[in-house]
Amino acid sequence: MGHNNESRRSFLKKSIIGASLALGAAIMPNGVMAAPASKKHKKAKTKRVLMIALDGICVEGFEKASTPNLDALLSKGALSKTTRVVMPSVTQPNWMSHLSGSGPEQHGVDANGWTLTNHKLDPVDADPDGYYPTIFKVLKDGVPNMKTAFYYNWGPLINPYNQRYIDEVSFEDDDKYLGNYAKAIEFMKRNVNDPTAIFLYSVHTDHAGHEHAWMSPEYIASIEEADKNIGDLLEKMESEGLTDGAHIMFISDHGGINHGHGGMSPQEMIVPWGITGPGIKKGFTIEEPNNTVNTAAVVAALFGVEKPLCWTGEIPESIFK
């Protein structure tokens, strides 16, 4: 763990500021005045983090679909519609990047067919079992009584994660996901007094894009269906007091164009990314550069844990009050 490691972003800002003192001002490349990292995230603490993960959500689709529940949730927090995914813009590398604070050049997961025993590039760091350290390991190692869960409905998704650091793993087939939503509620209730991190995923939106095309009526309907069920989930959390002190994130792995994805078009490479909870600005539009690798860094910070040195993700400080 890199307890005393300065972030690359902070180092860069300090370098620019130091070099420019003689010139009387510190100017970032985009013309914005540079300033030291605020570290406001240190004041934002969490009891639990729920990552609501929908596969294949492009920004255009998110904007076109009627999503009153997600809109209401994210209006209470911070939302980016310019978050970049890692290359290639496919499922496995990007979810691994969300959950490991690093891109494929670090974790080595470069394709959907990746397995621990069949891959091209070894990770730059690994746990005793050979897996790259993900947010689940970091939290288990760093937070007493930490409880973690991973719910999914696309079979290969679990492959890059060492399940010894995940307390509950649940898979549903045939694009079903409501059983996992119910399990997530029960998991939170059972562990209401413990710090908890939950990854709650569905692939049905991505499959709608592949079958019917991104931006097709069927694809938009799949997002709207998810929004309704997310609304039910949030209502149950509220009724059980599970939103108290909680942070909820909305994340996706890639967009799409025509019937596929994997390229570098904006439709494939840019996704929505949002967070709400204690210490997060309300009704805030995230304008600073953001990437899928930042998700795990934010989750670790919310639990007060330092990220590993091998992680490249940064904390977007602007989201914090």
C-alpha cells in the first residue's frame, strides 16, 4: 500500500506551481489557474457504498431515455457526462478498471476472454493468488469488519476478481437481475452496522444494444426499465434506513454505435458517471477530466483508505463540498 505516496495529479500541480512562482502565476495547459489539491475528500466519510453498474450506457442514450429515478438521485449529487473509458472500449477491461483504479496496461485485463490462466500480459502487481489488487482487497485489508458483495448477470465478469475478498457473490443468468437487487438489499440489512461496499451490475442494456442497435427504441427501453427497477431499489433502501450515511454511484463501462463497441468514437468512449452522498456537492456538473479508473480511488477515499501505489486512478476533488 502506498500510504505516503503523493498522487501524480498533486505532484504535477505542485511542480507547475513551483516552476511558475517566478513568473507570478501558475497556469494549467487549458488556461485554468492551477492550485494545490484540496483534499476535501478527507471530510467525506461513508457507511456504505453502492455502485449501480449498467453495461453499455452511452451519454446520448442516457439523455434520451426517461430516467426519473436516476435523475432524482443524481440531482442530489455530482454528475459527469464526459467521463472517458479505457481502451479497448469493451466490457471486461473497463469494469476491471472501475474496480481496480487502473487501466489494462497495469492490470493486464485487455479482453472479455481474460482468465487468470490465459492472458497476454501479467499485472504489474498481484496478490498471493496472482490477481491484481482491486477495491475489494484494498477495503478488506484496510477497513475493520468490511463487508463486500458482487452481483452480476454476465458470466465471465467475475473472472478478474479474487473472490476471497468478496463476502457475497451472486450470479443470475438470462439477463435477469432483480433477484440480485433483492439480495443487495438483504446484504445491506444484514450488515447494517458494518462498513459495506456493493457492486450491483446488469448487462441487459448492453445486450439490447447488440441485438437492436445502440439508440434503437429497444435499447432506450432497456435503460428505462432499469431506471424503474433502480427506483424501486432506492425506495426500499430509504424505507430500511440504508441510505443514511451512504454513497451511491452510477457507472457504466462503455457506450456503443450501431450494433457494437470497442472503437474510439465518442459514442463508445464517453459514459455518464455520477455519485451522491455525504460531502458530495448537490446538483453539481463535473467538468474536470474524469475516467473510469477513478471510481475505485473515490471509493477507497470515502472509506479513508489509501490507494495502492500501482493504481493510476485519481480522486476528482471538485465533487466534494
